[in-house]
Amino acid sequence: QELSPDAIAPDSILFPEIFNLYAANRDGEGKPYFSFNVTYQGHGPYDTESVWRGEHYTDGRYSTETANIVDNYLGSVSDTAEQLSALVDQFREEERPVVLVIYGDHKPWMGNNGSMYAELGISLDTTTEEGFRNYYSTWYLIWGNQAAKDLLGEDFQGQGPDLSPCFLMNEVFALIGWEGSAYMQAQR
């Protein structure tokens, strides 16, 4: 797929490359392979004038601007989920233990001054717990293939604690039984 110099790599390029980099490094010196990757594909702002993915997830009850924002955002999320699913399927087949950590770093842009949130009735009032969580919370997933489950005795199921992404690696290290650096130990 050819991209212009100012384009970002879509997930259809990024996610296969994540696996390619893993495959090129998995047979290294017997040391764990760590790779940190950031997808930018779904980052806003989203088009308010048209739906660029051709999919419509909204049902006509919202303004055109809000519907286009939501449809473009969800179209991107849908594509990312499809690409991520394909990547997980590749790691699922690996004989070596693989642990993936997936998380969002912030709530999505949804219109100037949060117009979409207001129209959908989603509170961003940080003086309330609901608004605070809506404003600051993102989900995370820690997934391990069968080889990781077998090696670590961890089933990688259930809901983890609420935590800041800056403490997410501590949670991963605890799950896989690593102490981490002195800095990580001090954070605990």
C-alpha cells in the first residue's frame, strides 16, 4: 500500500509490521522481546462533514455533525479491532509465550468543546465520579497466549484494578512474576 509522505500508516500496515518485527527478533539471544507501538489511525479530530469509511453506526437521531463524528470514530475503531484480531490470531499460534498489553491513552475528541458528548448526554463534569471517569478513563487489556498461560500459571482473565497507564507495566510485571527495575519497585 503506497502512502503519501504526510500520511500516517493505517493499522492495516502497522499491525502486520508489529508481528514482522516480533518474528525477526523472537529468536534473539534468549532474552524477552519488548516492543512498544502506538496506533495513530483512530486519532481525531474526525470529519464532521462526511463519513469517510462508508459505514453508518448512528440511527438518525443526532445532528449531522455528531453522527459523522461518531460514525467516523466507530469506523476507525472497527477497523482497528479487525486488525488487532488478526494480530492476536497470529500470536495465539506462537509456541513461545507472548503477552500483549493494549490500552487507550485518552478519551477521543468528539467535537469542539465536547459537542458530541453533550448531545449524547455523556457527562464530563469532573466534580462527579461519573463525569470524572467519563473524562479520564480508558480501558486496558492484558492478554497472554496459551504458552504464556502455561509458563506463568496465569489465566489472563477477569477485570484488573483501576489504575493510571503509568502503572500499567507494574501490573504486567506482577502478572508475569518479574520484579522490574528499582524504579518500578519503588512505584509499587
